[in-house]
Amino acid sequence: MKARVHVMLKNGVLDPQGEAVRHALGTMGFDAVTGVRQGKVIDLELADTATEADVRAMCEKLLANTVIERYDIEMG
């Protein structure tokens, strides 16, 4: 089984990497970009016995800093 976890900074948390990407795109002539939020995607290979609750526990304990980040889980 596979799971994909999308981790993003919560709204209101400054994103210096996203701002650097937005600035770089602007200097390359992509003036239509007014904001960038950068995150990460984590693909997990899981045993068939794993549950979404297991993945949620992994996120809470290691994969996401829940003070400043939010996450979404796709199981499949």
C-alpha cells in the first residue's frame, strides 16, 4: 500500500523559501506570480496492514512540525 503526505506551512507562517522562489520567478520575467508557498511531498510504502491512523501518527510524531505545518494524507 502507498500513502502520500503533503506538508505545507500553516497560513500566517512566513515562508522565506516560497518568497525566494517568487522573487526569482519575477526576475526571470514571470510577473504574474504574486505568491509562492513551498512545501514537501512524502511518499510512503506501507504494509497492507497500515491504516490512515498510522500515517497520521507518523505525521504528528515526525513528518510534520504541527506547530507551524499542516498536512494532508492520500491513501491508495
